Amino acid sequence: MFQFDTLGQEMVKEFSNLIQQEVILTDRRGFIQASTDVTRLNQFHEGALLCIRQKEMLYMADEEVERLRGVRKGIVLPILIEGEPIAALGITGEPKMIRPQAQLILRVAELFIQDSLKRKQKDEKVRDMEFFVFDWLTGTRKDERFMERGTLLGIDVTLYRQVAVLEVVDLLEQFSVEEMETFASIQNIHDSMKMIRWAQNKILLLLPEMNQETLEHELKFLLLHMKRRKKIQVVAGIGEPTHYFDLAKSFAQAERAVNASKKSGEIVFEHELRLEIILQSIPEAVRADFLGRTVAPLIKEEELMNNLKIWFSENQSMQNTAQRLHIHKNTLSYRLQKIEQLTGLSVWSTHDVFLLYLALCLMEEQLSNNE
């Protein structure tokens, strides 16, 4: 159905500016849905209803103005899509004088509405695909009806084995259907790959069985294109290949991998993850309790916290850490002792050092998620 409330008013305004006449647009019942004269909105136009029923242009002369309800002098023309009237276009003025302009405007209106309906059908198909993939990755039923539903959407579900998740950093709006079509048209990852919008800032790639080196190489090209076109930073995580029935497992792995990729900025395969598996599996309540028992006293001690991070990044080398901080080794030693006093954990005990490092990793991940 044509969206009178949005496109209709835009159409009549443009047409009126073009021919310098008042313009109305009615629905199939003859009620005015868009008009350059807002006082006529929702009024019944009997001439428009007649022209829709007869599927032909009608003059609204003095006689019709007197006889028909809601009519002004001019012309009404049915807007036909595939031979059927969906609306009527009305133009005020001397009928014989405005006829050439009216026929031109009618043709433009039909093309405009045809394009609008095609875009709407395309959007609906995209949404149907998105809902189908959502059910595929979050539901449990993979029966015959599910397979048939995929077939109707043009997708053979048995073909797909792997999921990649692309996440855009700091994207404020979802990709448009046109942008998704552009991205899909330039990709060389696989001819059968499906690209699906997921949430506001994510894109899912449903992948058939393929060479993983090729996948990584071609995905880098796609991410580079997206970055150049949209001026955005895109990270990617890739789940392990699996059976189409268990594709949700590959999706969950890809989600975990893309979270890790935010730190490195590189494409991350889930099988490359080690510590991240532990970090992302810790419940929020346990995480908060653990931080409270370890580094919580350092949260307000920014200098000490920064020194500890650099000490770990320099593999606990006193000399390298001191040089990087531009301080004496004795000063660094004093600050590490201060950390020990505040946390109750020794920087010389392997067990305690592991706890401190794990706590810092949890804090960084929490800050990243909050951002």
C-alpha cells in the first residue's frame, strides 16, 4: 500500500511548485490524503472516486463543481499501477488549459509511486530475511516448515556452515538497505554469502564452507571498502564452521571473537581466543566481587593503576618500566610496594600477580563494553 502520510504530501508539494497549481492526492475511496491546501485534507472528493471507478481522466467543469461533493474546477486522473487504480490525482484550474501539464504530472506520479512500492517490497523482503535469520540463530525448531520458509526467501539453509560478525564502532544509525546491497555487490568472499543487518551497528555474514585464508583475505578488503565509503571503523569476529542446524554456535563464537577484535582492531577467529574465553564467561556479579577483592583500592589511584598496567605491558621488567615512565627504579619499587599495601597482593608472588593481571583485564573489558 502506498504511504500517503509521508510521500503523498511530498509529491503534491513538488507537483504544485512545478506547475503553479493546487494539487490533491486521494485514496481509492476518494478521500483527500495530501493537498497543497491543508483545509481539504480528509475531505471526500466525489470526482476522484468517479475517475477511479471509471479508470479514466475526468474534467471537473462548472457543472461537476455544482453537482459533485468536494469538487473544484480542474482535472482528476486515476493513478494506475499494473492496470489497477490505487489513488487519484487532482489539479485545479481551467481543465482544457491544464490538461497537458496534468498528463505529464500523472506520468511522473505513477513512476514515483511504482518506485516507492518497489522499494517497500524490497524493504519487506529484507525484513523477512532478517526475522528468518534471527529465528535461525536464536530458536530451536529446525523442522520442515523452517526449511520451506528459507526456500521461499531464496536461501538453502543446508548450505551455510559459519558466521562472521562485523561491528561498527560509534555508528549512530543502522545501515540502509541500499548500503547493504552495495556492500554485498562488491564482496568477493563467496557468491552464496548472505549479509544480514543485526541490531543497530552489526552485520552478520552467513558463510558456506570455504577456505579460511580466503575468507580472511577477502573480508579485509570488504572492511576496507566499508571504512572508506562510510568513514567508519569496522571490526570483525569469525566463529568456527559447524553444521547448519548448529549455526547458532558459530554465531555465539563470532560474537565472542568480535568483542576481542575491538581491542586489537584486527579480524579475530574464535579459535585464536584464550584468555578472552574466560573473561567473557564470568558473570557480572562474580566480576564485580572479584574486582572488589583485588584492584578496587587502586581505582582512585590513577598513577598507581597506570604504573601497574605499564609494568605488565613491559613483562614486569623494572628497568624497562622505569625508563618508559621516566622515573628511577627506586621510585617504581616504592610505588609497587604501595600497590601491595593497598591490595594485599604481592607483586613478587606468581599467584598474586596472576590475580592482579586478571583483574586489570576484567576492568579493561568492562570499560570497553561500557563505551
